[in-house]
Amino acid sequence: MVNVINTTGFVAIGLCNPKSPSNVGAVMRAAGCFGASAIYYSGERFERATKYHQDTHKVKQKIPLTAVKSFTEIDEIAGINEKPHKLVCVELVEGAIPLPEFTHPENALYVFGPEDGSITQSLVEAADMVVYIPTTDCLNLAATVNVLLYDRMAKQKLNIDHDALIKNSRDINNQLVINR
């Protein structure tokens, strides 16, 4: 048993022109919690707002946050040619695969649309797969990343020492146990 979540494969997150530093901070926290290797973002809005960036768990020290011009050229930009990945767009797109039915590729770059818009049609067409999370309304960016990364981890059926994971994950203010 392991006492941390060691997901298999290479997992990277791509954020299309994110606008909210708090959402990017929450995405970074999700990436740290679920074992993502890198986060990439496009556009200029986050650069302007980065001084307000919230990284309460210092994830940026472990997982790089890198600006890119194109998500279709990440292999060359990131030097991950030894780990070819599938480009997976996560968006409300007609014809997309519902997340409960989706089989995650071993190595993936998951690209998410902005809080106030969508992934471009050309990026959707370049994707290897397009997935959506069935909800009655759209989730915010950080919530969508959390749900997708949790789904990936849950479907891997990892061998986890859950008590050790809980002890290593909670903060000093939580010492709860079940006494039966």
C-alpha cells in the first residue's frame, strides 16, 4: 500500500485564457492534490491578474505553471516527447463523450475553456477526444478540473493506504477518528 495518491501516466492541465486568479489557484491546488505534472495556460488575462494569484499550498514550487501560445504544440514546448499524450478537450460540446463513460488515456493533456467562454472550434477539431461533465448547468473552471481529475484517479483503482493518506493530507486542526 502507498500512503499518497500516485496516479499513473502523465497528466497535464491546459487552461484557455483563464481570467480569474482565484480559479487558477484552485486549479493548481487540484493539480497538486491529484498528481498532475504541469499546468499550461494561454491568453493574456491571467498574466494581467497574476499579481493577485492565490497558491495557498505552494503548488507552483512542485508543478510548473507555464504560458503557451498553442496547446497543440505542448510536446515541443514542454519537452515531453518521451511521453506522447492525447489532447482531451473538456467542454460542453455537442457529441462529446460523457465523463462517466470516458476511459482516460494513460498520458493526457486536458484542456479546459475559460470561465466566460468556450474552447475554440479549431482546438476541439484538433483534439483526440472531447469530454463533458453531465450537469444541469455549467460548472466553474476549478470545479470542472477537480471533477475530471478525481474521475481519472477513481477509475485507476489505485492501491491506497487510506488511513495513511488521510493522516498525510489533513491539517493540524483535524485529528478526527471513527471510534466504534
